Amino acid sequence: AAGVIQSPRHLIKEKRETATLKCYPIPRHDTVYWYQQGPGQDPQFLISFYEKMQSDKGSIPDRFSAQQFSDYHSELNMSSLELGDSALYFCASSSSSGEGSYNEQFFGPGTRLTVL
Amino acid sequence: QKEVEQNSGPLSVPEGAIASLNCTYSDRVSQSFFWYRQYSGKSPELIMSIYSNGDKEDGRFTAQLNKASQYVSLLIRDSQPSDSATYLCAVSPFQFQGGSEKLVFGKGTKLTVNP
């Protein structure tokens, strides 16, 4: 079965640079979520999109922005990178129409961002 | 106080034993509960979802939910060394169609199954 696709898998940036992370949800999934997981931490919710509209916002810095496109893929844009942004970034997707499987979120492999 | 609490472990069980993982949550309106398995450096993998009080079984896994006690657990029967991972409990507020609900995770319990 098709899974969530994320690119790139690894990214190395310098401080103050910009990064763009991409996410392609499972086909027919209409909702995309972004999570950040620091070393030894649990995933923290950043932002989500339903049918291309932002639906919820968590602890996402103002330096970060995201959007969902007409083909349902999503991009997370990160500017003025800081050392503390080094983390695993996961995208997850879900279907709002799944009967008996409300809000089951399936995670992509993640992008490991290292800020030097 | 974190919204979702788990024993951080580590939890160590011998191969073939039952592993029991526990989770409590603070938000009474929570409706959807999930267990994810995460191997080191990998992404969380959904293994169980539960929405109603009682037990839900899937293969070697059984999830148990008690909304009155705000408690959810995961039992792994016949534990295998390949079950060694961190198990994350996740909760979302609403049972909602037509939108999205963020997951709030516990810090995870590290399980080691010894051969």
C-alpha cells in the first residue's frame, strides 16, 4: 500500500538559511499534519491542513510557514534557521471519510534536519 | 503537567511474556486513542486505535480503554525481540469527521524484549 512520502530525507543547513520540506500524503487522504520530534522527545504538533485550508496550529514558530496544494501535497518552509531547529520532521496524513478509523494518522519516514 | 502521561520505562520482559504499557490522559473530552510503535530514528507506526470503552484485540496486541479513569493500555502477548521499540500513546480530543485533530503524544515507553 502507498505510504506518505517525504523529501528530502536528510537536510543539512547553516544557521539563518532557509529550508523547504515536502510531503505527499497517502492517495485519497485529505488531511496533512506536520510534527517536530527533537532528540529523545515525543512528536510535537506544528500545523495541519484539511482540504487545502489550515485547520489547526500548534507550537510552530513564526519563522515557519506551510501550505497544502491542490494535489494535496504540503510544504513546510523554514526560514532563519536556528540550531534548535535540528530535529526530525514528520508529515502524517489521514482521511476524514474513513469509517471506524477516525483520525488515524499515518506517518511518513521523516526529514532529518541538521542546522550547523 | 503533561496532557498524556506514560511510564518512561525502560520496560524489560523476556521473550514470550506479556508486555503491559500504560497511559493516562488529562483531557476528559478526548475521544480517540492510539498506540504507535517507534524504532530508533524511524517514524511512528500506528499499531492500534481505540475509541470506545473496553478491549480491542488485533493479533498479539490488545488495547484497553477506560474513559472514566482516563486510562488506556496496550498489552503485547508472546513478546518478540522485534517488539523492542518505544511505544507512544497518542490522544486526540474529538471523534470528528470532516476535519483534522492533532495528536498529543506521551513521552513514550521504551520496551526491551530479551531473547
